[in-house]
Amino acid sequence: MNRIIRYQGAIVQDEQILLIRHRHHSTGESYWLFPGGGIEDGETEEECVQREMREETNLHVAVERLLLDEPTQPGAVYKRRRTFLCSVVSGTAAPGYEPEEDAAAAYGIVEVAWFDLRDENSWPPLAKGNSITYPQLLGVQQTLGYRNSVTDE
């Protein structure tokens, strides 16, 4: 699996975005993040995003377009993050699984939840306090027109 770029989905439905919550087995630490991961040999970006969404959220999605393409923080597992706008084709959102043995041994997906893109005040503190996920949520909000960069900052 290629870990240079993290391909992730912004699954949006009814003005809500779906996030997953990971919990580390050893520490109990948990955090919200966009579902996604690395591309496998022979996969297109679209196929990678669709597979990751299926594995981690139990949803079959249509990939509509690239929303964000940005570098990650220094020292991160991936060097870049590409976030694609996705819409639900079928399925019911539920915690999925991590197919990579090393990842599954370290943490599990324990929850999925829809976050209202119109009201960041409704987001839980665990999401708003996350230095990785929160800026991504704001970027998706802005890109999709839910946030005005001048008046909302």
C-alpha cells in the first residue's frame, strides 16, 4: 500500500458530513477523522476512495470531485492528503474495519456520526479540538460554501 498520499472521502448528505471515530486499544484515546487511507497497486484514486469508504463506513459512494489537496503535518504517516466529495449510493453508515493487520492491532473504528456543515457549534469537542480534523472540516465547509473565509473567521 502506498502511504505517500492519504485519499479520503467527505461523504455529504443532507448538509451533513460523515466522520469516523478511531479508538486506540492500548490507551483508549479516540479521535474523529475523515475515512480514508492509502492507495493499493493498480487502483485509481476514485477506486481507492470508494474502497476505503466501503471498508470504514459500510457505504457505497460515488466520487464526485476533488475538494482539497494539501500537505500533511511534518512527520505524519502520509505526505499529502486528497479529500474527495462523495455521495451515498447505497448502504447504511456504520463503523467498519481496518483491513491492514498492523492498523487493526493498534485501533478500531468505534463510531460513525454525521456533523452538520451549517453549524460547527454542534460538533463535539473531540472534533473541534483536533488539530488535524478540525481544519479539514473548516476547509470542506469553505469549499462547499458553508463558510465565508472573510466573515466567519
